[in-house]
Amino acid sequence: MTAADARGSDPGAGGTPTPSAARAAAGSSEAAGRPASALPPLTPDHEPDWSRVLGHFREGLIVCDADGVVRHLSPVAERLLPEVVAGRPLVASDVAGLGPGGAEQFAHRGRRLRVRRIPLSGARSCHYVEDVTETVGQADALLAERARSAFLTVVGEKLGNPLHPDRAAAAVVRLAVPTLAEVAVLVVAPRSGRARWWRASGADGEAPAVDSGTLHATALPSAIVEGLSGAEPDAAEQLVEQAVAAGWLAGLTARQVAARVVPLPGRDGPMAVLLVAWHRSRWRDDVELVRAFAQRAGAALTTAALHRDQAEFADTLQASLLPVEPVTVAGVQWGTAYRPTRASLRIGGDFYGSHRLPDGGAVFFLGDVSGKGVEAAVFTGQLRQSLQALHRVETQPGRLVTLLNDALLSTTDQARGQGRFATVVLGVVRPRRAGGLCLTMAGGGHLPPLVLRATGEVETVPLSGMLIGVVPDPRVGEVSVHLEPGETCLLYSDGVTEARGGHRGDEQFGQERLANALTGCHREPAPALAERIEQVTCDWLAHGDHDDIAVLALRATGPAPRPRRHLYAVPALLGRSTVAGHHDTRC
């Protein structure tokens, strides 16, 4: 290449080199004002060695004549394109990026090259060749890192929602495809000898299909067992063969697939393992991204499992604290209704129930404890357990309430002096030989029961007494009531009578409205009557806040068969009992 070409001249014009039109215009305007000290033009004696100048360019330079023959080749071009030889046609180098219609960028000998073709006069051309491998690599790495960060951000958002282990596991494999794998299999650590697995498969642009199944712990592939121990299996070929044998890579052979297993960390060890598989022709083993995904997936599964364990514990606890339906007694039809303050807990401070007696009768009770929510429910459970034990040694209602008071005082002492008390109506129901039922009831500070007679009238049972759990020797009232067939005795909690509602929203439902709601309902069975009281109370509340609501109804259904005679020991009197307002309890 001549100095004229390097300075932007047209070597094909002959004679003295001339600048381009733009530079000529600028030079003409500047020449008029150029001072006398301006640098003189270069002379042949001062002509620089343009080959050495161009040799330090970052771009390689290839100059071809009108026939496409290479006339000049800079050292950088020689190093980047050793196939190009001066004096030979450029197309003879067989470099795809230099031919007609060649790409602006192309890969060559493990490098990434960029080519700019500049036409010169006389149909000649100049090719500038630049090595952009490092620049493109850095740009690609930046884009890849951004894509990884965006993917992991989406993973964190998606896996933060499912709180059920099955839904979380399905979300894990669904998110893994197709970014991490064409087939993703998640195997959760075995529970009760069996392991659950989830699989997602799909190609780019397709929504992954998810299925699941179970395997016996002894049938798990050894690579999966090794992964569940916390190690990543090294034998990739064996891993693929085992995955194919397990049926997770349906339609594929071991020679067609490449795979990897990564453990998903949990609280005390791997929570599960993730198997990612690709067709060998499309395999991209981004192990760091897979491990980062596994970290997030493990945290999501651990959270879901913890939520599941807590839910199971809460359900078990709630089931043990829920009121138990009364036992079957000849001649008695039971009706119950229960609505706790917090419907989400399903438990509260009101309780009811019954226990069968050897003579064919039953002990029944309904009460209310101090406090609300879980604390009240736990206290209720303690009272129910106490009654479960005490009714086996005492069946006389007044003395049974006194024993329950003593047990409650002892639990209050164990609660570090925190005052806990309760109200209760406790009774014994026995079929009468002449028909109907005989009820003997003792009161411990609870609301008096109501009796719905066969005539449709409502009577209030004169039952009184003191709170239990307050003083060592409370006054306990006791009374007996006879129910003819078709008559009902109703026990209820203060959540009914103290329900606030009405037009102003602050008026109590009260005893009178309750009696009016029962009047004329003597033909209703006990379950329907209990539900009616609950519904009337809720209508009065109009969806407002309320206390626990509990209703227990006993209806005499007709003449009962004569019970068999039993011989059993009469327990000795335990503790002291002061029974006030005592009525004749003989039936």
C-alpha cells in the first residue's frame, strides 16, 4: 500500500495525491487563515514507513485490486487470516466471511472476527478485519448473567407462593424446563418407605407437561440415593441409564441423553434431588445456574414442608379439641350446634359432650371457660379430660361438679397463678320405666336450661350455682326434670343470649328472645332445634363479632326398653360437696 492510500488519497488517479472532497473544502477554508508557522507538507525524504504505521493498527488491512487480487496485507491481517496471501485472489482463501455477501461477523479459527469492506476508486476495495472475540465474549457473558439473574428472580417469585409440598414440587420442575433442561425430574426424600417424584418435559416455546408418581424407597436409582445423601453422582453414563430404566426419559436411550443430578438442600439434609436432562446435541451444562436454582427450590420445598407439618399438627390439635358428638342413649335424641369466635380456628372456649354410664344412662354437660381462641380451647380440653376420668368414680351431678372444681383449681396452680375459671351445667339422663326421661342437673354458674314442653310452652329450669375454679368449696345447685316423649331440654352458652345486634347493633339477644324463638317448636327434632337457635342468633348478629356459640338439646323420643340390671360398686364420696337448692333426684 502506498502513502497516498494511507492518507485517504486515490492511488488510481495517478500523479500527486489529492484529498477527499470534504477535506479539500475544509482545507481551502483553513488555508486562508493558516499562519506562516504551519507544518509544511510531507516530502519524499520525510515520507513515513506506512507498513510500520499500519502494523500497529488494531484492525488488519487487506487491499485488493479491481480483479479481487490481494495487493497489500498488513501484519495484523496476516495473523488473523493466514489463509489470505498477497498476490492471490481473495476468494481463493476460502474464508466465508470475506466472500461476496459475507457476514459482518463470523467465527474463524476459534476467534470472532468483524469485517468492514470499503470500496475504493477503480473498482478496488479495502477490507478492515478486527478481532472482537473478547468484546463479544464479554457482551455475551453480560447478557447471559442478566438472563440468569432474571430467571432466578422469576424462580424466587414463583416458588414463594406455593405452600403445599406437592404444588411446590410441581412448580420446581415446571420452572426448570426449558431453561435448565428438556426433562426435569424432582425426587423428594422418602416418607413412610415411599418417594414421590414429579417430572416436566417440553421443548422451547412449548408449555412443559407435568406428571408425577411414587416409587418404593428400595426401588430408587442408586444415583438418586447418592444425591439424597448430599453428593452429586460422578458417573453420568450410569445416571442416564438409571433414569431411562426408571421410566423418566420415555422414548430416549442412554446414548441420546446427557444428565446431571443436584441435591436440593433442606433443614437437616437434602430435601430432594433434581435431575436435569438434555438431548446430547443440545446439551448445555450450566452447573452453577442449576445449583443456584436448586438452592431456591430447596428453600421453597423446605418452607412448604414446614407449613404442611404445622398444618397437620394444627389439624390434629383442633380435632382433639373439637366438641365430641354425644353418645347414643336409648330414648334420647341429641342435637348440637357449635360456632367458635374465630371460624378459622374451628375451636373455642365453649364445650359440650356426654359419657355413657353402665346403667344405660349418660352424663352430659355444656360449659364455657374464660378466655378466647387457642388458650381457651386448650383449657377446654383439660376440662373434658377431667370429666372423662371423674365420671368413672362419681355419677352424682352435684358431687361431680365439686370434683371438677378441685381439678380446675389444681390446673390453675400449675398455670402459675393465672386465674382460670369456667361455668358448666352437668347432668345425668336416664330413661324412665313409665316412659320419657329423667334429668338430674347441677349448675356451676352457668345459664339456666330451658325445657320445651309438648304443649309448645317454654319453661326455665331454676338451676343456680357458683363459678368453678374460683373457690375451694363452691355452692352447687342441683335439680331434677322429667321429660315426657316429645319434650326437649335445651342447654346453651352465653354466646347466644349475649349476642349483640338488632337495629342499632348493640342490643343483646337475651333470654326472652331465646324463649320466643323456641315457642311453638315442640315438634322439631333435637338437631333441627339446635340449628334453629344457632341460625336465629347469627341472624341477630348480622355477621358481626360474637362470642363462642354452643347449643346442646336433649329430646325424649318415646318409651325406652327396660334396662338390664347391673351389679356394680358404688364409689365412696371423694372430697366435700355443699349442694344448695337441692331437689328430689329420684325418678
